[in-house]
Amino acid sequence: MPIAVDWAISMLFYSAVHYVGAYFAKHGLTYRMHQTRDNAVARDPNLSNVYGEYRELEHFSRQARYERPSGHFRHGDIEYLLGCLDKVKGVILPLL
């Protein structure tokens, strides 16, 4: 069965958003705006080492939703982004 790669990419990013949100919620923080959350991830000493992966997920998601037609993504992009999400999860889960 074919998958909608653009939707899969967006779901991967929003999974990362929820992991990051859970981490910040544990510390009594809530960020509703992407830019504010991005800055918090970059500044947080526990998360800054996965900031690049988080931003890659966001970048691809933005492209999938607004800039690139779905035919321009490959299944290899999903594998790459799954690796990014795994790194984000790997850092956050032990901290929850």
C-alpha cells in the first residue's frame, strides 16, 4: 500500500513536538509557538545536542505542508527523518 510521504513527514515532526512538549511540561513550561519552542530546545542543555535533528524534522515538515509537491519526497527521506526522531526520543525519554 502506498503511503502519503508528505503526511508521514508531518507526523514525524509533530511526534517530535510532542516529545519536546512532554519534556518541557515536566519542568512546568509550555510553548505554543514553533519559534519559541525551537529557541527553548536550542538553549536547553539537555536538548541542545538534538536541536539539529529537531530542526530537520521541522524543515521537512514545513516543506511537505507548504513548499514541495508530495511527489518530490522519497521513502529514503522517511528513513532519514525516522533516524532524526529516534535521536530526539533517545535523549528525551530518559529525562521524563
